[in-house]
Amino acid sequence: MSDKKEYRGSIHQQQKNLMLAWYDQLDRAANTGDPPTVSMMISGNCVELLEGFGAVPIYPEVNALQLAIRHQSLDPILAAEDLGYAADNCAYVKADIGCILKGITPTGGKLPTPTLILCNFVGCNTYLKWFEHTAKLQKAPLYVIDVPFMRADTPSRSDVEYVVKQLQETVKKLEQLTGRKFDHDRFRQAVECSSRSEELWSQIKHLARRSPSPFDAYFDAITLMGPLYVYRARPEGVEFFEAALAELQAKSDAGKGVYEQEHFRLVMEGPPPYPYFRTFRDMFAKWQACAVASTYSTVGGLWEFGFRHDPDKPFESVAMHMIAQNVTNRNFLQRYEQIRRYVEDWNADGVIIHFVKSCRLFSAGQGDMRDYFTKQLGVPTLYIESDLEDPRYFAEAQTKNRIDAFFEALEHAKATAPVRA
């Protein structure tokens, strides 16, 4: 079996073009002050609101991700540590702070000083301090949206109203900062675009329920997630997902999968180690193991189970998305249930849990998660550790050995399984 495979296709190139165009917009904003820009988090992002001002999002996480996948993350991480950030602080935070200090960007262009730093706080207390620090370093105004944690299966009406009021306050803040009047019609159109993008994205993710899956819902989903965050609320996003769905639908209808033969089907928990993204993927490609679902692809939104933005209730649906429709604001029992549905409905052979060493909030409890799936549900589960951003935490030989041992055990189990009548 070959350890090397070429993964890029036409969808990848379309995504690359869109993301480069986004960075060009940010570079123009840095040089001219137009368009307005808003720095915010991926989780529960309210990008639709920005469209009401013709503003462009800045995602520090995407910038950090791009640096890591281009093998440029260690320098800014070390710069942040020299400033006093601890070794076990979130590596995304350190990469972002280091980029600000050193003026590093993934494409070599400039990143603007944000018109507003909007901490759409969802699930992680690190975000608050992160954005406080970037606001101080960049001398930019900060506004925090306090998003209630998911305490039940659905948010209460009072929780939704609480977030809606803060979104309306954000509108007033942006009107003051930009000198522009909020365009309600453009906002509703953006919500409509989001609804269409989400429907297309959901259809794409449901294609992975087929055998073979026409795409890898972890590694290939990374390619699709960039446009989902930046362009979800714009016509360009709808067009991209229409093209992606058509291509993957045709591939699936022709019976083509990620590999010549799909040997294993997996559910992936946690983000990948971006500094070693290709190396990590090759470890699974060797075994013709395809991820048919992943929790990481739901960080920006959990749409495959039915939620859609509603242009008839734009503020309310944006608030609902921020509270309930992303994995980082959900409790562990809800995350267990999400993975269980993937295993059963997407017909998976096992679960891979990637523990991120510098992300304590998201990764804490994943040992219990492994025990739940292995001991209570009898699902083969592999637990591995590294980091999504810091290359110092990736032990290639050890990781490869553990992955190989896991698939050897799965292969043996398949070979010795009793034949069903």
C-alpha cells in the first residue's frame, strides 16, 4: 500500500481562489481603510450581521491555521512566549499574538487594524482574554457578546432574546464606528444566502453516508470550511457550494470514493495537527480509511441535523446559531450524542479522538469520551495527542505506530467477524 496520495482537485482550487480573494480584501482594507473589517471567532460567528455594513470578517483562527499548514507557525508562537505567554497557553492565541507582533500574514499581504474586535464568546473562556489582548495590541475597540452556554437540548426564549439584544447593540456600535447605516435588506439577503449555503453543505455532508464516500468529511472538509466561514452569507458562497455539491454528487453517482477501495469508515473528533496535515492524512490513506463524519467540521455550525438561518427571523436565527448550532458551545453529553449519531447513521467502523494539548477546554474530558464509546457502546476508539498549531507537540513515529496498530486490530476484527445470515 502506498503512503502517498494526491488529494487536490477542482474544489480545492476554487476554495483557494476564494480565500486568496478574501485576503486581497483584507490587504486593501489595510491600505485604504475600506471595507470595514470585524475580527471575530469561527464558533457561532455572526457573519450575516457584517453584510448589513458591507464589512469583511477577520478570523484569527483561520490566519493561525493557514500559518500552521504552511509550516510558519513556530516563529510567531515563540515570539508570544518571549512576551510571557506560557507553554500551555492556546497555540492559536500565541500564533495570533505573534503575528501581530511580527507583522506576519499567511499570504504576505497586510492585515488591517479591525474596525471592531467582536468577541462572539462561545464556549471557551480563553477567547475573552485573547481578544482583550489583541484589542490592546492593535488599539482597536472591543465588544463582547455574552453567549449563554447550552444547558438543554434547545435554548430558552430568554437566552435567544438576550443574544438578540446584544446583536442589536453591536449594530449600533458598528454604525458609530463605520459611519454607515445598517442595511436591513442586505442583512436579510445575507441570512437567505446562509440558509442556501447551509442546505448545500448539509447535502454534501450527507453524501458521506454513502459507501464509498465521495469525499473525506475530515480532511476534505477543511477545504470546504474556509468558504463556509467567509462566504456563507454571500452569493459567492452559494455558488461555491452548488459547484462542490454537483461535483461530489456526480462522483458518488459514478460509485467513486476517496480511494480505489474504501476499507475503513471513521468518525473524527477534534481538529487535525495542521503543521503536519499532509503527514497525518497519509497515515490514514495508507489504510484506505475515510472519515465519513467529524465534529471539527461543525465548529462553525451544526447543519446536517436540520438547522437553517431564517430570513423571516434574521436576528433570532443568528442568535440561535450562536447559542446552539456549533460544537464548542455544547456540553459533553450533547457531543457524545452527536458522535453516536455519526457512528450509527454514517455507518462508521470506529472513532478517532485527537486530543489538542494546548486546548484544555475543548480536549478536557476526551479520555472519558473514549471510555464511553469503547466500554459502553463497544465502538473501536483510538485516542492520540498532538496539537493543532504547535509543531513541537507532534511525535510522528509514535503517532504512526498507534494508528497502524489500531487499523491492524480493526482489520483482524473484520476478518474474524462471523458472517451474517
